[in-house]
Amino acid sequence: MLEDLSPLIAATAQWLTAAYPASGGALACALCEVQARQAVTVAAWLRYPTPVDAALVGMAGPGGCGRLDRVTGADGIAAGDAADPDEHAWRTWVDEVVASWAACLLADPVLAGRAVAALAGSGRTAHPEAEFRRLLGPDEQDRRAAALLRHPDLLAPVAALHRAQLLDRLERLGPGPALAA
């Protein structure tokens, strides 16, 4: 059974860092990517909590980033990708809901804390607070590197797409119960 979410996580994090790039050099890019990947990982694990959920999205595909591109105004840029579809095939693995949930987590530290707490005991991670440290407690260097990626006003159009679903999922999970492993 296909239950590996890594292609979806990698593509969605790549889309976020392309849409909200780091400010600075190589270290800033790496710090921004780590924060995006941590937010996307939490969002993906909440969205696809069971191996069956992960297998289904692996077989059906997550849907791509077309709507996200339109919402952020990058649809003209994305249209240029048609020249070489193989070079941009990763874009089909972007999950709109996961990107939206990750944007919510990046913009709201309290919500990020609730989401990571919901993963506690899920079997996916032994120490979620340590594993998602840059998402939960970014230091000044992290904040500078991901200034665009964490800016609530800039993230608002993407976050608004599926915020209600994330809040509903977290409400159903309560203050930190385990998800199905």
C-alpha cells in the first residue's frame, strides 16, 4: 500500500517557498524551506491521518497548484511552465488544502501549537515539539529568512481557502488527542 506522503510534502513546500521566497542568501533559503516543510508536514499528517488516506491521495493525486497560482497571482508565471511540462511536473503533486493549512500554521503560532499538539501520540513523531521547533518557535534568524512566508497578510488569500476545515479538524481532535496511526 502506498502511504508515503513525501512527494506531496516536498512539492507543496516547494510551492510555498516559490510563492513566498526567502529574503537573503543560501542560509535564509534553507531556513525558509525548513519552516515551510515543517508546516506542510504537520498539515499533511492532519489532512491524511491514516495509511489508507495517504494511499488514496497517492493513487488519485492531490490535484495540483492551479487554484493556488490564481489566488496568489502567479497563474501567468505558471502558464509559462507549459513550455516544458517535465520540468514542472512536481506542480501536480501540490495539495491545495495542505498548502492552505500550512499557510494557516505559518501565520498563526497559536494554531501551529494546537496542530502539533494534535499530532502527539499519533505514532508519526516521538517528540513533536522538538521536530517542529522552527515552526513553533522560530528565532530571529528564522523570522528574517521567512518574512514573506510567515506574513499573515500575504498568506491570507491562501490560508482563507481551507481555514474552516483546519479549525474543524482541530476542534474534532480536541486539545491534543492522538490521531489514528
